[in-house]
Amino acid sequence: MNLIKSDKCFTTFEDIFAEEDEEDSVCEIETLEYLKILLLWAKENFQYKSQTGVIVREEAELAL
């Protein structure tokens, strides 16, 4: 499970179940880059769903 905190500049992901000696329990990314990743994921997801017939192509295009 992750804890996600976001502000104007950075988005931070923290693994709340990480062991204390693990160095990789926190990841920080610029919020703008994080939003780009989310938008790309959404675009690919809607395209995949329209190709597989889960949603109508027009509905996917409208969402994009």
C-alpha cells in the first residue's frame, strides 16, 4: 500500500509497509510529470477499451 502526497511541485509516494532498512520506501516525482503519466495512461486505457469493445469508440474519443 502506498501513501501519495501531492503539491504544486512534487508528488511523493511512500510505501507504508516497507521495512525500516529499505531505502526505496519513498519515491518523489515532479507533479507535472506525474500528471503527464496519468493522462497517457488514461488515453491508452480508453483506446484499449474501445478496441476490445468494452466501450463505444465515440465514448472513448469523447473522454479523450
